[in-house]
Amino acid sequence: MTVRELSSVLHDECGKCLDRFYDMRERDAVPDFYKEVKPYADYWHGKINEWQKESLLYIQQERPKYVHKPQIDNAAEGMAQFFVQSFYKETSKKRFIQTIQAAQYTLQTFMLAIDEKSEET
């Protein structure tokens, strides 16, 4: 999977986290940590780490204008947190939504930068 495809998959999953968060609140549900949360988190944390590593390599090689290392690091850290927090209704709604929006913005900006570079070649 290319870094562009991985960015797109993570962007979509951010939206699913938001949907899950609202669903868990609406149903007043409590997830089973070992059956639901941990397997999901383990899988996606692997994807986030892969994305972070590949993105930083891409930035180092291609030097896109509007995407830099701190943005990638912050987005990866945010995703690692809210992918798990989305299961818990006790999560602070405002901060949760803002963190998702920030990650999605970084992912979107990064995908646009990749698309621009690929059009140049």
C-alpha cells in the first residue's frame, strides 16, 4: 500500500471513529476491551505507525510545501488516541471532534501534496 493509499484509508477510518463515538453514546454501550477495543487498536496502531514512518520518509525525499514533520507526528499521536477513545462514551466530545478534524485536515493536505507532486512528474 502506498503512503497515498494509506493516508486515504486512515482519513476514512477517522470518520468511522466519529460515527462509532456517537453510536456508543447513543446506545450507552460499554465495549469489551479484549474483544473489541484491543484488536482494533492493535491493528490500527500498526497502520498509523506505518503511515507515520512512510510519510516522514516521503517528506524528507519530496519536500512538499505545506506538510512538515510536526504535523505528521501530531496527526499520528492524535489518531492513536482517538481511535481508542471512540469506543468510550465518557470521552470529551469537543476535544475528541477537534482532534479528529485536525488529523483529517493533515491527512487531506498531505494527500493533496502527494497528488500535486505526482502531477509534476
